Amino acid sequence: QDAVRCVAVDLGAGSGRVIVAELKDGLIGLTEVHRFTTPLGHDAATGHDVWDSDLIVANVREGLEKAAAIAPVTSVGCDTWGVDFVLLDERREKVGLSVAYRDGRTAGLMDEVFADMPPAEIYRRTGIHFQPYNSLYQLRATAKQHPDWLERARHLLFTPDYLHFALSGEIRNEYTIATTSQLLSLESGDWDGDLLRIAGLKRALMKTPVAPGTVVGEVRLANAARPIKVIAPGSHDTASAVAAAPIASGREAFVSSGTWSLMGIESERAYTGELARRLNFGNEGGVAGTYRVLKNLMGLWLIQRVRKELGDPGFSEVVAAAAAAPAWRTLIDPDDIRFLNPPSMVEAIAAFAAAHGEPAPVGLGAIGRCIFDSLALDYAHVKGELEQLTGQPIDTIRIIGGGSQNALLNQLTADACGVPVTAGPVETSALGNACLQMIALGAMSSLAEARAIVSRSFPLGEYTPKNAVPDAARSRFARLKTAAVAA
Ligand code: ADP
Ligand code: LRH
């Protein structure tokens, strides 16, 4: 069999990478050709935190050219974080700024939206969990703070849609990323007119979403003899990550562990009942008619920020320092909204500890340990919620993404959840992205085959429960969670 080569562009909030995936003799291999820090800046005129979308596009092109310089590639696809978008005017030029989801512009706007449509109705229509940064509330903020942007806009492209447009000149909205907006009807897979109106958006700005695996167009490069197909994968990074995870059954929970920890199950059916809403589980759109019934946990963002504030030690150094620190000493609720974008994460953690009678963690090891212990207990907490929701026990946890390299957190997760943990692959989003392209090209027959190929191609880490978590630590954490619900 001749090798098939696709380029997967995977943009996380931490870093962007351009990766060549090669399928040959029933195995898939990855070669990273370009990596860059995702450019986030502050716009002094508006006070917004913004993505530098021009620099992102320049890096994507640079990566693609590097890939084509090594060997011919057939196609390229992009996946990115959810919810954020770019507006284009009638000349297809950008309107306004690419405001980033952690920007404070949505403060108070969920309540304004709820005055127009009650949350239970929004949830019934969309099946998407409530987060202040969902596109619905970001758009409401845009309508209020920059009405001229929406007046001039003729197209709304989510971040990966924008990259596909920048490469091919074609305008499409892809389904999986569209579901993150909380504007899409769960039932029809198309835009909900009432929610668009509440968001301040005209229907004409939106295209009916295309399925993952759709050929959007092509891109020509100076250093490639033939045009390269542009194929939309599951263009939400979590959709791509879970697509490549060889999930065995509904009893296996995934943790897509990067900047966020997205924890849930893959399911043929959506859960939109009262319990799902109360527990705030979302039903995000997947690549083969499946849903990801999941929650957004604040994840390794906390460690990324702490690391920056404490002199930028490497992740392995952080993990080693945490492993040497006393266990279960300081616990926090990692999902507390104060950790979303505080001026100082170190101070935010200290303040949270003080407010909840936990000892202040001091230094890299203690702070790292506090975060990893708390995340492991958070995973155990969500495992219990998933069991409550589905009425079935969770018997395995599969950790995928960059965070799966954290052996300490993997072991703590097995210990806290009391079930085996499988860790890896690391670049799962890029893999899922490439697999969808391979399926569209006919080089793989189905998602099931793609997952079998991924299983054969990547060795995974295995962790079994080893060390008991003290009951006192579990009850302290449960109290933090109960306090959060009461607040
Ligand atoms: P994103 O796609 O959101 O940018 P990634 O999937 O790249 O995120 O994962 C980034 C996270 O992976 C980092 O926050 C870090 O905690 C973890 N990580 C990266 N490298 C290592 C490593 N060598 N050891 C432990 N953890 C790591
Ligand atoms: C992870 C992720 C997550 C979204 C968040 C904004 O990168 O896509 O699934 O909710 O970013």
C-alpha cells in the first residue's frame, strides 16, 4: 500500500501544532513539523483579550509549507478549541477583534440571556452545558458592546472554520464546532432561530453546518506541485480527540486532558433531562452521529498559569516537585469560576484555600500537588455523576491529550476513581483530525477502523489503583463541591 499523508492542524489554547499523519501498512505515524505558542494578546483600545488570528494563519501556512517540503500531502484539516469566532464583512475581510473566551466581556450576560429564554428551555433546545464563555453569551456581549461589528458582519466563522476559509477561500460552518456555541438545535443539527435572535445574530450570517469529513475546497502552495484538499475534520479539538480514542464501551469515561479537562462518555443518545441539566452535562456533537456527554473541568490551565508565575519550569519539573510534596494537604475546587482568568493564579489558589480553611500551599511542589490532588478528586466526583446519570458503573478512565504524560496525575486518578486508567495517545486531537481526513479520502473505511489503527500504532500507559485516598480528603473535597453548588 502506498503511504497516504494528511496534515492535521491542531490548535489548543496552550499551543498550536502542525502534524503530518502518515498511514502505511495498517499503521498511522505522526511527525510534528511546526509548533507555536497560541498568540494571545491584550487590545488596549477595547480592553479585550484577543487571539492574533493573522499570526495563527501565518503559522498554519508556515507549518503546511514545511510539511509539503518533506513529502507530498493529500489534504489538510484544522481543529481548535471551541466557542470562539471571527466575523467577516461583505468583502470577506475581518470585522472587529477575535476576542478570546476567557475575556471578561460576558460578565452578567448569562442572566440577561436567561431573561429572554429560561435556562431550562435553552438546555432543552441545545443540550449544551452552561458556561459564561459559550458563543451565545459572547455574541450577546458583542451585540451590546460593539453593535457596529455585527452590523457590518456578513459571515460568522468559528476558529477552525476561519482557518479553513483562510486556506481555501471557502466559507463553511462545521457541525462539531457549531455545537459548542449553544446556538444549535440538538434535534435538527441546524441553527435555532430564536437563540440566534437572542444572541443578536441574523440567520444570514450562518451556514447550515456541514458534517465532519466534508471537503471544503483546496489550497495551492508555492512548494507543492498539486493542490492540497482542505477537509473539515471534527473541527472541535475535543471532537477530534475523542474520535481517535479507542473507546470500548459506554462504561469507559474519557478525560481529554489539555488546557481543559473534558470528562465524559461517548453516547449514541443525548442526555437532556432534568438530572443532566442540574449536573450541567453538555451533549457536544461528535463525528459519527455520537454525542460526548461531558463537563468542562478547569484542568491543567491552573498549572499552566502557576508555571508562568513561578519562573517557567518545565512540566516534568513541576510533576517531579509535586510528586515529592506531601499528599492531600491543600484541596481546592478547580472548577471555581475565580480560576477562569485571575490576575494571579498563585494568589487565587491561596485565597481559595484561606476562604475554605485549607492550609496555604507554598512553592511549586505544594501548589502543583494541590492542583493534581484536587483534579484527581474532581475526576472521581464526575465519575460518580456520570454513574448517576447513566445508571451504569464506569469501569475504566481513558486519559488522552498532553496531560496524559503526567504519570503522577494518571496514578492519582486511578487511586481516586478506584478503576484502571489508560493514558495516551498524546496528540489525540491531531490523530482524530487526520483519521477523519483519511476516511473522507477513502484510505480508512470507518471510525471503527480508524480506532483499531490508532490502537495498533500507539502504546498506551496503564495505571491501576495503588494507594488509598484518605476518607478525610474525600470528605473535605465533597464539602468544597457542596459549597460550590450552594453558592
Ligand atoms: P492544549 O491542546 O489545550 O494546548 P495539550 O493537549 O497540548 O493542551 O496539553 C497541554 C498540557 O499537557 C500542559 O498543560 C501540561 O500540563 C501537560 N504536559 C505537557 N507536556 C508534559 C510533560 N512532559 N509532562 C507532564 N505533563 C505535560
Ligand atoms: C478544549 C476546548 C473545550 C471547550 C474550550 C473552550 O480545548 O475546546 O472543549 O469548551 O476549549
